[in-house]
Amino acid sequence: MIVKVVVLLLALCLALAKDDLVGAPTNSNMNDPQVQEALNFAVAQYNEDSSSLYTSQVLHVIKVQTQPGVCTLAVWSQPWLDSMVLVENTC
């Protein structure tokens, strides 16, 4: 019985602390200039790496987060070094 209670309390604590975890996904503002820059860079890089005769473009952004989503185009941005690198592309 004690083990079940401890496990339930641990699960509850982890669920409540989810938003405060370092590295946990957080929602971002689509109008943020850095988000726009990262999106434009990711699409340009995707098109450059694609073997398609056609280019892709963004039609609608559903959600902006600091972590990868369904179609993962992860960009490592270091503005102080004027550097952006596409580190993950799993479309």
C-alpha cells in the first residue's frame, strides 16, 4: 500500500512540475522576430536539402514551441555568433 501511495505521489509531483522542467516544451509567440527568422531559415534549409523539383512553403503555423513538434525542423540559433544551424530534420 505504501509503495502505491509513493508512486502516485511521485507521478502527481512530476505531472505538476512538468511546466517547470528545464528543457520542457514551452509555447512561443509566432510574431517574435527570432521565431520568424528560425522558421524562414528552417524552410530554406529544408528546400535546399530536398531533392524535390518543387520548393516547400509555410501555409499555416499551428503552434510554436521551443521543442520539436510533429514535423521536426530543429534550429540551433546563436545570435551572438550570428549562427543558425538546422540540427534536426525529420519531415
